[in-house]
Amino acid sequence: MQCGYFDAGVCRSCTHMGVEYADQVARKQTFVTAALGRGIEWGAPFTGREDGFRNKAKLVVGGRRGEPTLGILDAGRRGIDLTGCGLYEPGLAHVVHRLPRLIAELQLTPYDVASRNGELKHLLVTHSPDGEVMVRFVLRSPGQLPRIDLDRIRSRIPEARVVSVNLQPEHKAILEGEQEQILTTEETLPMRVNDVTLHLRPQSFFQTNTFVAAGLYARARTWIEKLRPGTVLDLYCGVGGFGLHALGHGARHVVGLESSAEAIRSAERSAADLASALAGEGVAGPTSEWHTGDATRTLVDPTADLVVVNPPRRGIGPQLCAGLEANGPSHLIYSSCNVTTLARDLAALPAYAVIEAGLFDMFPQTEHHEVMVLLERARPVS
């Protein structure tokens, strides 16, 4: 992949830029294999495009009123425009190119980090496989809400299905705040992934690479179809990607747990739609329930036949590892974006052995990786 921003030295986020893509994948495979040790059966790495793969744009707003920049800040905290980034999906790139003009027309004042003046901090845009987008304006205060003209936004961005305002009043290096106001009638962005539609609410997490996420969920579904668990406990379930792919494909009941209430609302909406679709196809029986809670501290339900975990980079930690070691089911699926913490957690689960593993290149041009392993209990519950 060739990138003018990288070549000019204005953006160095893609640390593997200039390395042949096959070599990038080979390096990652070598790294994750070494981290988990020998004797593990690895499937072929799952890859997609090396460019044009991102479904999200997280844009820092700089510049001045009428002349905004959308991208990142330089060392002097001045805005650098990256609207031509080659990582965006084509449909997302088409939307991002139109955003500076829209921001100028709305007369929103970019937030200046150095002086702590201004209002618009970030624009967060998510693009769906059906060409719709969710646009989120991150403001410092509610005073600029009247400027968020929904009619003008839709005239410039007709793809906008969901538009919201997030309030982030603190002078901190955080992307968004806790308060969100949805301005549109539609509150979710449908994301078709394989044969499942996941409904994303504004503060719901979803993988950055839709194509590779589909491959990740499909591989997990293949394992689940072979295991045919009665009940699946889906921890750190997010919007329900793993659990919903299990329903009707080997699992009869899914229990999802996630700390984000917005993600759980998304999962419930998606589950209701999926149940209706399965009933229409004559597939009766699979059910699900979704709860807000701390998966890291959860007690492992000994009645679950399979536990799926998809934690943040910090991993699942000693408390959950101890619960799984003592009361966990015959099989676990662990999806990780940090093989170092995955290796640490696996060391704390000596009762389990890795029987299959896979690398999923969710983040081309960077060192980041996604690894998923299927674990089988080699030692019975005492």
C-alpha cells in the first residue's frame, strides 16, 4: 500500500507501511506463534484487503471555524487533515471527503487543545455494508447543539441513518464522554455480518474491519457447530457477535454479559430480529438473554457447556481465570487482541489445552493482531 501522508511524514500511525502485505502477515504469525508456544495447530491466517478496510473514522477536529481539519493533531497540537486516508472503506471515504464542508456550513468551532477554546472535538463515523452511516459529533458542551442541523446534515450526507451528539466536557485525551443524545428517529446502525445483522447503538463497540470480523465469527461458529453446546456463556459479549452467530448453529441458549449498557441494548435488538428470522425459517427453540455486568468478576455458571470470552487488551485476569479453572466447561473459545495477555491467561488455565488457533489480520499496516483459540479441558473439574 502506498500512502502520501506516511511518505510526507505527517502521519506515522501505520507502523508497517511500506512492508509487503504478505510479509506483514508472516511477521504477525511468527510473533503470535512464539508467544503461545509450540505444539499448537494453527489454521491459515485469515486476511482481507490491505487497504480500504476500515469501517470507522475517528477524526480529531482541528483548524478554525469555516476551515476545519479532520484527522489528527501534530506535535504542536495543530490539526492535520487526513480525509484522504487510504484505510477507509470506499463508501466511508466518500462520506469523510464531504465532512469538512459540512462542518464549515454548520459553523461549528473546532476545539483548540492548546488554548482550551472551541467546541467540536471529534467526529466519529461508522459505515455499514449497506452503505449507511452513523455520524457522532463530540462536543465540549451542549451550547452548540442548535447548530447540529439534521436537515443540512442529511442534505450533505444522505447516507446518515443515525446522527448523535456526545458530550465530552473534560480537557482529557479521551475520545468521548458518557452523555449521548440521538437526534434521528433511527437509533441503531444495522451491520450485516455473514447472515446476522448486528444493530449498533452510538456507544456500542464493533470491530473495525467488517470483512475480517465476519471471518472471525464464522470460524467460531464452525467450532460451535461441532461442539453443539446446550448453553453458551458469552462474556465481554459486546453487541453479541459471537453469541448471535452461535444461535441456531449448535447452541440452544446464549447468555451474554457486557459492561456497556448500550452494547447490551444493541444485542437485545439484534437477538429479537434474529429470533424472528429463525422462526420464519422454521428454526424453533434457540433463545438468548443479555445482561449488563462486569465479565471479569463474574462467577462462572457451571451449567454452561461452552464459554466464549472476547476481552479488551488487558485480558480476562486472575479472578475469571480462577473461576474457569475451577468450574469451567469442557471447552472455551478465547478471542484476543493482545497475544501477550492471552498467553498470560492461558498459563493461568492449566486445566485447558489449546486444540486449534487462528490469526485474523484485523489491522493491516500495523503490528496489532487478533488471535482466537479453541480450548479443551484436559483435566476434569475437581
